[in-house]
Amino acid sequence: MDTEQIQSRIQELVDQEQALREAGPDQDPDQHAQQLRRVGEQLDQCWDLLRQRRARIDAGVNPDEASVRPVSEVEGYRQ
């Protein structure tokens, strides 16, 4: 994925997250919470990938060598 594709995917996920939050839980609150968590995890992965690409560009190395990290790794970062 190039930078534009990642940014586009981030926007899709933000829109999806917003729609889920606005809709609220329907008949199954647990499923709604799972969907929100999944979208949040995907967003975190995309942001991480975008940061990796930018760091690689700043370092003068190939940004295409950045890769999506596992959710367990990305979710373990400290803010």
C-alpha cells in the first residue's frame, strides 16, 4: 500500500467507526462492541503503517519495505 492508499483506508475506517458510533448497538451490544474494536484495531494498524512509511522516507530508505504489524504489537504501544 502506498501513502495515498493508506490515507484513503484510514478515512474509510474513520467513516465506518463514526457510522457505528452514531447507529449505536442494535440488538446485540456485544457484536457492536466487537465491530468497533475491530475497526479501531485496523485504524491503529493503518496509522502505524503510515508512521513507518514516513519514518523510512525521513531516513532515506524505501518506504515500500514498511509492513503492517500484528494487532497485538500495535495495540501494545504506549501513548
